[in-house]
Amino acid sequence: MKPSLDYMNREELSLVYAITCVLGPKMSTPEDQTVFRSVLRDVFPATARPHSGKAQERKELVLALKDHLAQNHLQISEDLISKVPK
């Protein structure tokens, strides 16, 4: 069964958010940050544009994580969910 477009968008948004949270702070100069954002926009053109709310991005990431756990018949624990960056 093919995943829905909504699910794929949420998954892509979650990936972009996670990549940004992990690698974004590692960019030491403004030029590095600009190149990093440009590469993200090239690879993920639909979801790597600037967003106004980190809370919405986190919510999407948590939803995608819960969906993934449920699809794989894994237990959803609040300890795991609390590790998602705020």
C-alpha cells in the first residue's frame, strides 16, 4: 500500500526538522549557515523553506514518530517522545 501524500509530507518535514536541529548548530559561520539552508532547500524544496513556528514542526515530528512506532508494532513511551528537541 502506498503511503498517503500527507504522511509523506509529515515524514519529510520531520526529517528536515531533525537535520536542522542536529546539524544547524554545528554551522560556525553565517556563510556555513547560508550554504546549509540552501542545500536543504535543494534537497527538500517543499519543506525546507523558512517556518514561523518550531512548535508546529515539533508536533509534526512527534506525530511521525508515533505513526512509525505504531506501524512497526512498537510501544510508544513518553520517555522516547520527550527526547524530541523542543
